[in-house]
Amino acid sequence: MGIPRPPVVWVAVGSIALISFRFSQPPRPLTVPSASPSYPMTATERRASASLASIFALRMLGLFLVLPVFALEAARYPGGDDPARVGLAMGIYGLTQGMLQIPFGIASDWWGRKPVMIAGLLMFALGSFVAAWAPDLNWLIAGRSLQGAGAISAAVTAMLADLTRDEVRTKAMALVGGSIALMFALSLVLAPLLASYIGLNGLFALTGSLALVAIAAVMYWVPPEPLVHVDRPRGSIAEVLKNVALLRLDFGVFVLHAVQLAMWVAIPALLVTAGLDKALHWQVYLPAVLASFVIMGLTLFPLEKRGYLRAVFLAAIALIFLVQLGLLWSAGLAAPGLGWLGVLLFLFFCGFNVLEASQPSLASRVAPAHARGAALGVYNTLQSLGFFAGGAMGGWIMKTHGAYGLFTVCGGLMLLWLLVAWPMKASSRTAPLQPVKL
């Protein structure tokens, strides 16, 4: 008996021609080093990369610790018997985050990165403690909204771009992207254990405490801001939105995180079907993430030095597309093999980590220096909205069309992104080596 093909597949495939037409004009060439010599990181660049990656890690660990247990724990609150409101409480973080990334990014261009980062982390901590105190679902929604209002991703990535040279920026961004992936895998191990001891309110209190530690890191570990912020011209959103190369990257980060979150609506069930108890899923996730870091280090950085960044970038998109096809095939099996699913997740994280490292690096290079915060604000807005769309639409597609429909749409989105990204060009000109002013 054949597996029915849901109508959503025709929506995904039919939209390819419509959206890709907008991006058919040749973009401005990306300034990417080609066949450049190996430039080691300076002490300042190493300190900036480690400290800013730790801020991302502390913040994202708190967020990820909540996700695996949120739906079950939130159902115990007064008002938690409404699945729609529980879903709103989970997803509203991404919505408020997406709304405020651009204002925070612009503010960091005007008033400096560190003040904006501290203000955002204070807001995030306040929201975490409100959620920890919340006596009912309404207050939990309010706390999650305040958490999202601490939208510092644009300021952090702009600060990292300010403090690193083009030649080492992908490596620096890889530390940030790697820290996020590692925190995601770690949360899958720790969340059920911690929730059994301290509950959801305790997890939120821990999240707020981690945010306060991150504030201390901003104040005492992150290097001083470059003097470049003093009396320089300021960029505008209109300037950023006219840059086709940036629009391609904005579209890509939306698709990447929408697909990432949507996949996890169905993957846990596939692992259970394969015979792995849900408490042991980390035994698949964690090795896949750690092994993918090794592959990224052996491929992305050496190939970028040889001028193959475009090829690696497109190959990573194609790899995730092929993973969706593999998951689509697995969804039609009565009992997919656990080893096969482990290989697919390993391949997914290989592609995901390469894109997480290279996309913000490319965005920071393409963006004008005076509008870097605004450009990365738009970029991170699309990232947050991708999380929101992936969770909301992934649940709806899973409910109406099942795992087959979900992976069909995810595959269609990845194919669409591949077509949108294909015309990107990398310049053969090597960017000049500029010192970082402190």
C-alpha cells in the first residue's frame, strides 16, 4: 500500500520558482579570502571568541534545558490543560526575540555593544525569575515574553566581528555555533534529570542565574570594545535590506532554524519506534554532535583557506536536504533502524555546524562596518522567527500530515534554500590584514 503524498508537498515545491526568481539577479561578490595563508588568532581574538561563545553558551543552556520538559511540566500549572496556550508559552520567546533583534542591533551600533548586551541579559534574567515564580500559565507566558525581550544575539555577533579579522572570523563564529550545538546536546542529557529534582520553576531559576554569570563575563572577560564606534557614520535598516547578498543569508538562517526545530517534533518518536527509550536519546544525540565537530574542523577551515567556502556552504545545504530525504524514507518504515537514524543525525549536525559557523561570518563580512549591528539584527531576527515558525508549523504539519508530511516540507525548504543560495559568488581577492584596535 503506497504512502499518501500530502498536498503540502506541492506547496513547498511550487513555491520554489516564485521565491527564487527574486534572488535570480547576481549578488555583490562576497569578500572571502581565497588561497590565503594561515593566520593564527591573536591573544585578543582568542579571548574575544572564548568569552563571547561562553555568553552564548550560558544563555542557550538555560533555554535548552527547559525545552525537553516544558510541555509536560507546563501542563501541571493552572490553565495548563489548554495545549494551545502551552504552545504559546513555549513559542512566545522566539516571537518577542524576533521583534527586538533589530532594535537591539541598531542600539549596539549607536551606544556600543557591551551596554546593550548587559541590558539584554538583565531583561533575560528578569524574565527567567518571573517564570520561576509564576503561579499559573499566564505568568509563565509573561516570563517567557520577558526572556525573549533580552535579544542580544545581534550585539554579541557584531562584537565578535568587531574584534576579529576576516581571516579568522569563521573560526571564531564556529566556536559560537559549536557552543550552541553542544549546549543543545547537553540539555537533552541534563534536562530530565534536573527536572526530576528541581522542577520547571527550578530550571527557570537556574536559567536566570546563568544569565547573571554571563553579565559578569561581559563586564570582566570580554575585551574592551574597539574605538571604531566613536564618531562613525550610522547605518540604516533600508541600507541593509537593499543588500541582496545579505537577504540570501537572512533567508537561509530562517530556513535552517525552522527545519532544525521542526525536525525534533518527529525525531524523538522515530527513535522510540526504533527501540530506544526516550530517556536514552542522548546516547544518539551527544555522539552525533561531538563527532560532527571533528568533521567540521577537518573540512570547513582547511577548505576555506583554499578558497572553497562557497562549495562547502552549498554542500552543507545539500547534505541537510539529503538528510530530510533519508528521514522521509525512514518515516515510511514500520521500524527504522537505530543505526541508520544515528547516521542521519550525525550527517545533519555536520551540515548544521558548518552553516552555523559560516553564515554569520559571511553576514558580518558582507555588511558595511557602520551598519553591522543593524545587519546582524535583521539576520538574528530571521533566525528567531525561524525557531518560532519551525515549532508552530512543525507541530501543525505533524498533526495533520504526519512525519511523512513534515519531512517532505523540510526537504522542500532545504531545496528552495539551495536554489536561492546557488548564485552566491566568492571573490578571489584576499581581504587585507587589519589590526584590531582596542
